[in-house]
Amino acid sequence: MSSTDQALVFRAVERRRSAVAAFVRTLPPGVAVAALVIVLFVAAAAAPGHLQTHNPFRTDLYATLQPPSLAHLFGTDQSGRDLFSRVVEGTRQSLTIGIGATGLSLSIALLLGVTAGLAGGAVDAAISRFLEVLFAFPNLFLALLFVTVFAATPATLVIAVGIGTAPGYARMIRGQFLSVKRAGYVEAARTLGHSYGRVVRQHIFPNAMRPLVVMITLGLGQSIVWASGLAFLGLGVAPPSPEWGALLDAGRHYVTRAWWLEVMPGLAIIAFALSATVVSRHLQDRLEGRVHAG
Amino acid sequence: MSEPAITARQAPPWRRRTAAVLRRLLGAVAVFWAVATFTFCVQSLLPGDRAEMMLNVASGTLVQASKAELAAVNARYGFDQPLSVQYLRYIEALPRGDFGVSYQTHRPVRDMIAEQIRPTILLTASALVLAWVIAIVVTVTTAGRPGRLSRFIGGVQVATAVAPPYWIGTILLVVFAVRLRLFPVEGDNGLPGLVLPAAALAIPLSGFLGQVIREEFSRVLEQPFVTTARMRGMGDTGVRLRHVLRHAALPGVTLSGWAVGALFSGAAVIETVFARPGIGGLLVAATSSRDIPLVTGIIVASAGIYILANLLVDLAYPIIDPRLRAR
Amino acid sequence: MPADGVPLLKVEDLRVSFGRDEPRGTVVKGVSFTLHPGRCLGIVGESGSGKSVTARSIVGLAGLGGFVHAKTIAFNGHSLIGQADRQWRRIRGRHIGYILQDALTSLDQLRSVGREVGEGLELHGVTRSAAERDARVVELLTSVGLPDPAIKARQLPSELSGGQRQRALIASALALDPELLIADEPTTALDVTVQAQVLDLLEQTKARGKALILISHDLAVVSRMADEVIVMCNGDVVEQGPAAEIFARPRHGYTRRLIDAIPSAHRRGSRLAPASAPRLRVAEEVRPEAVASGPLLEASGLVKRFRGPDKILRTAVAGVSFALAQGETLGIVGESGSGKSTVARIVMALEEPDEGYVRLNGLPWTGIAERERRARRRFIAMVYQDPLSSFDPRWTIERIIADAIPDTEAHRPGRVSELLNLVSLPASHRGRRALDLSGGQRQRVAVARAVASRPNVIVCDEPVSALDVSVQAQILDLLGDLKRELGVSYLFISHDLGVVHHVSDRVLVMSGGEVVESGEADDVFLAPRHPYSRTLLAAVPRLPIAPAA
């Protein structure tokens, strides 16, 4: 590679970096904080060891139920284990369940929503009816039905939460397709003599799929809340695992004596769900052109 | 302007309206049937021998029953029949409210639900009302106003909307019942015992409802008819209450039908947290003991309530939105 | 009319700004006038001129974040500056009535017409009982000429026709018999015949000794009503004086240009925009392919029925036939609901006619499979009223135009620049998105896309209805230039008779789905035979003087 080439590459990298910097600078402070929180959680899931202050499984009978302090940021539990390290340790499992449930949920939703939205007519009517039926089940009840039949494992949790939240997204995707199909630019493309397949590929699909990123971030937060709800009821993953919902369930029995056991894992869930919502709303505003990008 | 020619005769409006209501009713029945069928299908996927499981659930221990004992139980409950026969029997019993007998207590599921449903309905209904009150008060006073306070309240609404009700419930319990001793810790002690659980359910819902109402409220505030009302001499508060609120409430009303489902879900956890009687707590207990008839019974019954609530919202909608009546 | 004594309204040096950004945020830069009872002040300007903000500042509702400064705003000798909101509210409705543009959105959709009209009575405590108020509402609705007022009072705004709604809105503004009525674009969304009725109603109000401020982009409407005129541009008053004088001898260049931009019979086929405006630059030979003899486009006995939301079948188009020759412009004019847009959609083969047929370039165009049509779609293109919605929001201008170039000659370098050049847009715009362009620029892109496939027919459905007069003039000039240079034919659909007359060789007048009159443009517009055409033409407000050719 000649030196001019290298200079060009270097300049290109620099330009991209400054583009990223410019993008970050356009973020409102609240959104920037939310994005940072999500990055932290992802880091905790990827490499918990780097963030933990203690071994999350080591019991210390001389330091049980300690309130939050500098030594133990979130306090300790009834066996003297460091709660902060346990929350960090549980991040991976909670996020995995959340990602799995969101993935399943959106896959089902895409299959149903896209089919209904593109096909229309009788197919759309049938799918819409089916969604209406799924809607009639309270989210958590449907999940409980699955847990009853298939026993509580992380996989059941993923399936239960995934199926429970799918109809909402399916309805959103279907509505998105129906509205894009009616858009003026779709008709304009038709008058240019493009085939239906080309119009779907060029216009309908990419435009209808624009809110998908928003749905993913929003769904992540929601499914983690639901999954920990099940764990909270003692129907989730087995107790020794420090999944967030399981921590809440364990803390419930000591709540009058040690509030931190309940408050801290809950704050972790809220912090994640809230950040996901804030980021997704910002993305939505950008997509709808309410905020000028760049 | 010349009207387009009308080439077909119109049915009288009352007949069209009755037909629409009937169609809607029929649709609701069809959805209910589909819900019951779906539930049946899922529970039929249960692995293992029914009678064995039933005996285990009833005794609470793992027992090794003999082949003959199991066969007798299977014959008594019809588990030995083909699935289609079981399905027909299940569907045929539904209109009577017959969901079979609990594995654990051997009592009819219908009676167990009937005993426990009142507190749950009371809890969810008061939570729904409370959520609306909070959402409306907050929206009317702050939406569409410039400044930090309004933005802050908007942020709080987003935060409460994502907060899990079980967590809020526990926090409320610790702060108001255990520390401050303002409310009873647990059990159904009438109205005071209802406050904390209802608040725990209402707070996230009010955040969610509030966001929807708030967005619509801000949009409607900029509509020309609001300006016109101001030009007639109406004050800002008057405009908000008499014109904007009604428009902004419309999407909230549609959501309220859906919210019934979310409230039932929340009630299951909240009833457990506060040790309140109700079908939610009953369902959670039934789930951990795998009491299949009780689980399916409660789920089908609450789906029925959801369908009914949405039917009522649909039928009541024209009262709030007269444009639908005019059509 | 004598203008002495204390004026009803006196405004001196009114300035309005939004935000702290003083020079840029200032939208009204010093407006002064006096208004006496029984007189009408017209405020004319294009979008963004500050005319509406001026009027709204007079009743203390400039808008959120607006700062109003003035030396004087005096109503009946009392200063309105620095009043508390409570004092403003006593004046609004009671002494100053206000009518906004769109009656459908200016009336609360969830309340009956009667409640909306009676709201002012209730607010100012004029009527004591509900019965008294209802009686007064019926009286008011009768006075604005609403048929069946007692029934209409109980109906919702959406159940009334556009004209009836506008009357009801005027009735609500007149409810407390205010001394001053401010009308902000009161007839913009209305058909010409309804517009004439509403203007008559405002004229009667003025004749009863009420003062009137009429705000409009339409000079003809203002010239019919106003005694004095203020011409505004970008917040500045560019010209102010007696109406007769301003329209006869405009002194300022901007006023002159505005008047010249109005299409009218005298300047048919000529250019409307001043010579300094961008002119067409034909880069090279881009003529559409020659076709066999006979009409390019032929429609015969078109009938189209639609089923409404109430399941009732309505006939939108009832037997329409026409032919379009090479290089010709056929205008279709009609009011809302006349079926003209449905004809456009049938011609574009977006709807199949229930009866009748369309032939394009001598071959069947309707009644065939879409597959057969596709390859020939390039011969017919369309320009829409709202170009923005016809562009994919994700796409750049370059991609939008390139997408319309037929595959046979696609990827020819420079074709997009050539087309941009053709519609006088700088090549630097190719990377932009439609959202970042002005309304006129967007319509230029739409025209570039339409000619990209070298069609021989372009269907224009209300192509200039959403544009300001001066921009409208530029687009009409562009379409005229393209016709001369490229030899394309237009099917030009509009509700605006002046525009249709200006561009068309022949004209169809549509009403209720039927063609009531057709013929050479001059014959139809200057000597209409059908009574409907006559009513339509009589309803068009005209400038008092003929603009110089």
C-alpha cells in the first residue's frame, strides 16, 4: 500500500470517527446516559469478572444482611454474599432470556405480521382473528400455562414470554405494512411500471420495517421485566442462579429486615428497561424525522 | 356541490346498529371458543400419564401407583378416551361454566373461581380507576406546557410505565405498611387493605396510559378548534377540560380494554406479594402444583372477562365518540 | 366612506418575534394601521409572510413563545397592551370575532354544531338558560343562511357539507355581535361556488357596520372585499394603501409580481413568472418517441362506482369520454366530488372502470392484465398534488429520479443531472432528501421524475393547488416550457378555473361525475353554454383591473 493510499485510509477512518463523534454530540443528554447504561449492562453480561467486587457465590457468615456501604455497594444477602456482584453475575442470564424471548417474539410477530400485511384479504382476516385470540390471554397467564405444562426452565421462560408478547408486535408490524401499502410513493412506483415484487422489495419492505429497531430495544426491556416477574413468583430459574427475578424472589422473604435485597435488583431491572425505552423512543423520533439526524 | 347519485336503498339506522351489535357479540363468542380451544390444545401437550400426575398432585408426594389404580382414575376422568372426545366433552361443559375438578382439592374448579374472583375484580377495577385519575390529573395540569416541570413529569411517566408492578408493590409494602404502619401488611381488610395493592397496579398503568393521553393531548392542543375556542374567550384551563381532554381520552379508552389483561397479569403477582385472596394468587399456586383443570379454568375464565371488557368498551365507544353514532 | 372619529382598532409598529433569536425569529417587523367600523382591511401575503401572526397578536394569541411589541394596540380607544389573560378573554368573542381557515378542524368534532356556536354565549354569560341559548343558536344559524337550522344545530360538524360548516363557524364568531371580525383565509378550502356564498355573507356583515380584517393569499378575494390593503412579505409590509390604488397601480415590485403571477385569460399560454426566474434549459434532444397517428389517449364511456363505508354504491364517474391529441393540453375542471380525480386514476390504470375503456397510443389500456400494461407504463406519467407523499422518504432526489428512468437506458451517466437541469434544479440537490426541499422544488423533482421515462402523456392532478401564487407561476411556466420543448401532452386536472384556462387548449367541465360541457378553452371560459359552467365562472372572484400583458 502506497503512502497516499494509507493517508486516504487514515483520512477515511478519521472521517468515520468524527461522524460517530458528531452523532454522539447530537444525542440529548438523557439519551446519551441511557445508551451508556445499556453499554454497561452489555459489558456486565460479556465480562462479569471485570465489574464484580467480590466472588458472587462466596458466603461469609460474619457479614450477613449488611446494608449498602463502600465495601458492599448493594449490601449483602442472608448468606453474606455481595449483592452487587450477584446482580452483575445475573446480568448475563437475564439478558440472555430477554434476548431469546425478544428474538422469538419478533420472529413470530414478523412471520404473522408480514404475511398478514402483504397478503391482505382472507389471510389477513384469519391472522388478525388469531392475534385477537392470543390477545385475550393476559400475558402472564399465558406464560403460566406454558410453565404448568412444560415445567420451569429458562427455555420455557423464553417460550412463554416470547409467545406472550408476540401478538402486540405482530399487530404493529401488520399495521405498518398496511399503512405503507397505502402510501403515495407505492402508488407512484406502480405507475412507473415496476413489478409488484420490485415495489415490495424497494419500498414496502424497507419502509414497513423501519420501526423494527425500536421494537427490538423496547421488547428487550419488556421481556426482561416479564421474565423476572415469573422468576419472582418462584416459577423461573432455580434459586442458586442470581438471575434478577430470582434475586427479587429470594429477597422478598427478608424484605422487612433488608430492603436492599429487593430494591437493588429491582433498580437494575428498571434501569435497563428504562434505558431501552429511552433509546428506542429516540430512535423512533429520528426515524419519523422529528429530530434531525446530523 | 352536487351530491353523488345514490344507487342503493339504505336500511334504517336502528336496524343497522342492531345488526352491528349482534355481529360484534357473535365475534366475541367465536373468540371465546377459540381461546378455550387454544388452551385445551396447549394443556394436551402435557407429557406423561395424567392419572399418575393427578395422584401425585393430590397427595403432594411421589407415589408409585399400580397399573390398575391408574387405569381406574384414567377411566373415571375420561383420560383414556381419544383427544377428540375429551375436547368435545370440555367444550360442551363450558357454557355451564364447568371446568372440571381440581386435582388437588377435588372440588369443582367453578366453585373455587367463584369464591376468589370478587377480590380480583375489585382490585383490578379500582386500579384501573386510580390509573385513570392519576393519568388525567397529571396530563391536564402539565401536558403541552413549556418548561422543566412538564418535561420532568413526562420522564416520570416513562419510568413508571416500565417499572414492574411486583417491585413497586414490595417497595410500597415496606415503606407504607412495615415502616410507616399506615396500612395493613397483608390480608383483605376491606378498603385500607386495598389501597397499596391497587396503587402498585395503578402506578405502572397510569404511566403507560399517561404517555398515550399526553401525546394525544399535546397534539389536540394545537388543533384549530382549540384556538377557535380560545378566540371565543375561553381560558386555557377551560379549553383543556372541556375540549381537549375528551379527544385525548379516546385512545386511552381503547387501551383500557387491553389494560384489563395487563391488570390481571399484574394482579397475579400483586396478590402473591400482599397475600391477598384472588384468582391471580390461586393461579400461581395452581401452576406450581401443576393443577391442570384449575390452571385452564382460571385462564379461560379471565380471558372471558377480557373479551367481555373489550366488548363493553366497543359498545360504549360511540357514547364518547359521537362520530361513530352519526354514521 | 368617511374615516374620521376614534378608530375601532389602531395598531402602531407591531412586531412579533419567537424565541430569543431576535433578527431571525422576528416574523412581523412593524405593522401599523387603523380600522374604522364598516370598513375592511385586507392583509395579503404568501406563506411565511407573517399575516396570520399579525392578526392573532391583535387578540393576544400570537402563539406559544411569541413576544409581541407594539407602540399602540388600541381597541375602541382602550389600549390592549400588557393586559392580563382575564381581560383578553372579555374582549375575545365579545368584541372581536375570529374565523380560522378550515371549518372542519376549527369546530370540535365531538360536539354538536349548536354547542359550538352557543359556547361563546355561555362563556360571556349572555344567555340565562339553555333554552334561551338554543333559541339564539337557531337564530344565528338562520342568519348565516343555513338550511334546517334546528336540525343542523343537533348534528356534528362532520355531518355538514364544507360550505355549511364554514357558515356555522361564521355564526359562532358572530354569536355575540362583535364590532370586529377577523377572517383568516376563510374560503381557502372551499369550492368556488361556496366561496362566493361565504364572501357574500362576510360582505353583509360589513354592510351592517362591522369592521373586517380579511387575511388571504388570494388577491382576487381580497380585492373584492377590502377597502384598504396591506401586502406582506417575510414579515415586512411591502406596500399599504387603498385597495383600488394598489391593484390598479402597484408601486412595489413584489406586489407587481404577485399580480402578474395570477393566471388569467389575458395571458393564456404566456409566462407568468418574471424573466429573472429560472428558465428551462433543454440540454439535448429528449423528445418522447413519435407515435402512430390518431389520439394518444382515448377514453370512452367511463363509469366508476364506489361502495362507501355505509355499504352504499355511489357513482363517482358517470359516462366520461374524451380524446387527447399529441402536444395538446386537455383541462378537466370541477369542484370537489365531481369525479375528476377518479378519471385521473382510471387513466393511470390505478382503477379499472366499471364500464367503458381507455386506449393509450392506439392500444387497449384498461381491461388488460397489469403484466401487459407494465412495459407501456413509461408512456404515461403522473404529477400529484402532494409530491412529498409520492416520494419514498428514505430516498435521495437522485434515486427518486433514477428509479423512473426505464431500464433500457438506465445507468447512462449524467441522465439524472440532465433531468435536474431540465427542471432548473441545481445538480447539487441530487443528494438531498425531499423533506429538505421547498414545496416548489419538490414539485420540480416530481416533474423531472414524470419526464424521465420520456412519456407522451403526463397526467397532472391538482399539481399547483398546494403552492403559493409565485411558485405556482414558476411550475406552470415549467410545464408550459416542457410542452413546447418536448411535445408532451397533458391531462390537467384542477379546481382552479384560472389555472385550467391558462394552461389548457380544450376543457371538460365536470359535475356529479358527468361532463356537463366541453370545448375549446376560450369558448368554454368566455362563453359558457351550460348553466353549471356559468354559475362556476360567475363565482370566481376577479381582480378589478386587467394585468398588463
